[in-house]
Amino acid sequence: MAPLQGSRAPMEFGGPLGAAALMLLLPATMFHLLLVARSGSARLLGPPPYLPGLEALWSPWALLLCLTWLGLQAALYLLPARKVAEGQELKDKSRLRYPINGFQALVLTALLLGLGMSAGLPLGALSEMLLPLAFAATLIAFIFSLLLYLKSLVVPAFALAPGGNSGNPIYDFFLGRELNPRICSFDFKYFCELRPGLIGWVLINLALMMQEVELRGSPSLAMWLVNGFQLLYVGDALWHEEAVLTTMDIIHDGFGFMLAFGDLAWVPFTYSLQAQFLLYHPQPLGLPMASVICLINAVGYYIFRGANSQKNTFRKNPSDPRVADLETISTATGRQLLVSGWWGMVRHPNYLGDLIMALAWSLPCGVSHLLPYFYLLYFTALLVHREARDEQQCLQKYGLAWHEYCRRVPYRIMPYIY
Ligand SMILES: NC(=O)C1=CN([C@@H]2O[C@H](COP(=O)(O)OP(=O)(O)OC[C@H]3O[C@@H](n4cnc5c(N)ncnc54)[C@H](OP(=O)(O)O)[C@@H]3O)[C@@H](O)[C@H]2O)C=CC1
Ligand SMILES: CC(C)CCC[C@@H](C)[C@H]1CC=C2C3=C(CC[C@@]21C)[C@@]1(C)CC[C@H](O)C[C@@H]1CC3
């Protein structure tokens, strides 16, 4: 079944009204979280402690810092890569090429940071600038999305994403019209998905840890755990960078406000919420509880990595000895679907592992506040919605074979529950 394209494609996210609401709601939520994380009561579901004026949000230095950060990451992206990978086949039968040097960018950023800090760079001070930095990142995401939208108006029809060219400017601005916007070989979506936001997230976490040292003399065990777990997650994503080339964000979605804001602002400033909370609300954590939390994170990571690697190995080479014995279903496209191993347990075992890790990231913050569990709640909603979108796309791709897979593997994410 050929997927519907352009104005015939069904609208997602509640259409133009939903897109407009999300464009207001997402930045508002991010600023709410930033404000309540540092407030005494740290109440997720209450009003923010105060409404910041423009003078608290706008800082030319913050804008300069964000632009310098983007410039640095862009320069690291352009460095020679250990490998150049080919993406999926496009409508015109061509394949784009992508540098695989994200992990190298992380290591080089860490080295530069180490040099800067030994020369006296006050990294902890970043934690005092989160509000203006988030404002600058949001501004950049808006302007960038606008430029991407304008660029998409002059590209040929085959370069458009299947879903983001409905003809409604608000909806298309939000979802993104062009599938792979590039200037020469610089791929904006691929760059943004993994580099500035993810590396920025661990940088903010580290800054919060340095500030904790400044305030209390040493980092707390809870802060160590949050920093360690999230660094592992980001390092893993960059190490397995090539896998991002088969995600729906790269293959299916255009590059618009949703991904630009998500990558550049939402990820660094909301995914660092637990570390923000811990800086202002220190939590006692004993070794026994810390060990249990480490075990939960290890179980989550084992499932997440096992499932992702099993599928990636299988997609690259189904005869690889590590996956050759797994049971499969044939589909009319010539591709096969795994029905045993991780992918025979639930239809999205990687999401299950990711959610277990999300729980482990919140637990060091104790159970006295709901705020540090925001990520777990948001992420559950994101993955449930993402799973439904992916099901829809797989149904279009695989038809009857997908029905058969759903019959054989009835649960989506959580065995016997969902
Ligand atoms: N931290 C965060 O904010 C986020 C994290 N993630 C994580 O990123 C990772 C990638 O997620 P995502 O891109 O959503 O999707 P997946 O990696 O789960 O990929 C889904 C695709 O896998 C293939 N597939 C599905 N079932 C099978 C099967 N049984 N056998 C073989 N192939 C199958 C299909 O594509 P095809 O058949 O074409 O290969 C399907 O479209 C996940 O680990 C997720 O948890 C994702 C979003 C946000
Ligand atoms: C702003 C909205 C709420 C939606 C934003 C969505 C984005 C934050 C996410 C869309 C897909 C993502 C992926 C990752 C990070 C979050 C975004 C960009 C990973 C890079 C996280 C690490 C994993 O190993 C791979 C993920 C791929 C998808």
C-alpha cells in the first residue's frame, strides 16, 4: 500500500489547531519547568512562582553563547569522520550520505571543556543562565524553522516529507515540509537530532553538578547517578549514531518547528530537569538505594540496547550469526519482521527499556516531589503516541504481514499490560 502524500495524507497532532496549541504549550511547559525546579515548593502542577519579565529572559550573551555552541558543534560535524553512512533510499532512488562522527564530537567537546575549565572557565555559572539560554534557544528554533519553511517552498516536490506538506502553513511549519534540508553536504535535521541538544544536555547536567560543588563542597550521590546515567544514554546514542538514520524522524518526518525546538531547546533544558531539581532540592541517598537504582538503570539499558542492536543487526544482515536463528515473518516488500528474541516479547521492546531507564533517572530525586518524574510522564506519552504513529506506518508498509505480527506479538510496549 503506497503511503498517502501531501494534502491527501491524514493530519497528525490534531491538525493545524493541535499544531498551533503545541507551539505555545511546549515552550510554556519548558519555561514552567525551569522556573519551578528552582522554586522552594517545586510543584509540577501549580502556578509558576513568578512570571519572568523580558529582562530575566533576554540576554544577548545567552544568545551569543547558544550561537557559539551551535557553531562549535557544526565545526565538529564537518571534521573528517571515521565512516560515512548511506541513508535509506529516497523517492528519486538516490541515497544521502551522513558522517558518523557524533561520538568523536562528544569526546572533542569534553576535551575542549576540560581545557577551558583548567584555564578557569566557570562552568557552574551556566546553571544561573538557564532561563535566558532556554529563551535564546527557543528564539533560534523559531527563526530556524521559519528559514526551513521558506527554503522548503523552493525545493522540488520529491524533496518534500510525506506528511508535512498539507498546504496549511501552520501545520506545515510545525511538522516541517522538507524531508532532508541540506546546504551542500550539511544535513540540518541529522545534525540537530544528535549533536547540539544531546551534548548540550550533558553539558548542562555537568554545569549543575559543578554548581553543587560550589554550593555544598562536593557532588551528591544522587547528582552523580543522574549525571552518570544520562551521560551513558547520550554516549550510547552517539556511539550508535548510524541507527538514527532508520528512525521515523529521519525517514518520514520533515524538519520543522517540532523537531527544531525539540532538538535545540526541549532536550537540553527539560531533559536536564532531574539535575536542576537536585541542585535546589538536595536529596539524601544511601548506598543500598543507590545500588537498587543502578540495577534498574542497568536492566533498562540491557533491554534498550539489546533490542535496538538486535533489530539493527538484523536489518543490516539477516544472516548474521547473532540473529540468523531468530524466527521471522516474510512481508510482501521482501523485508522480514522478527517474531522471536526481543521483538517477540513486545512490539517495542526498545521503548520498554527506555522507560525503565527514565524511571531510574527520577528515583535519585526521591519521592517527595512529582516534578522530577515529569520526564517519565512526558516520555510515556511521547512513546505511546510514537508507537501508534509507527504502527500506522508499518501497517501501510507491510499490510497483512503486520496484522500477523500483531496477532503473534499482541502487546505493544509492556508485556500483559499494554
Ligand atoms: N529519549 C527520547 O526522547 C527518545 C528516544 N527514542 C528511542 O530511540 C530509539 C529509536 O526509536 P524509534 O525510531 O521510535 O523506533 P524503532 O527503533 O522502534 O523503529 C521502529 C521500526 O522498526 C522496524 N520494526 C518494527 N518491528 C520490527 C520487527 N519485529 N522486526 C524488524 N523490524 C521491526 C520498523 O521499520 P522497518 O521495518 O522499516 O525497519 C519500524 O518502523 C528507541 O530506542 C527509542 O526508545 C525515541 C524517541 C525519543
Ligand atoms: C518537542 C516535542 C515534545 C517532540 C520532540 C521530540 C524530540 C525531542 C525527540 C524526537 C526523536 C528523538 C530521538 C532522540 C532524542 C529526542 C528526539 C529528538 C534520540 C536521539 C535519543 C537517544 C536515542 O538513543 C536515539 C533517539 C532517536 C530519536
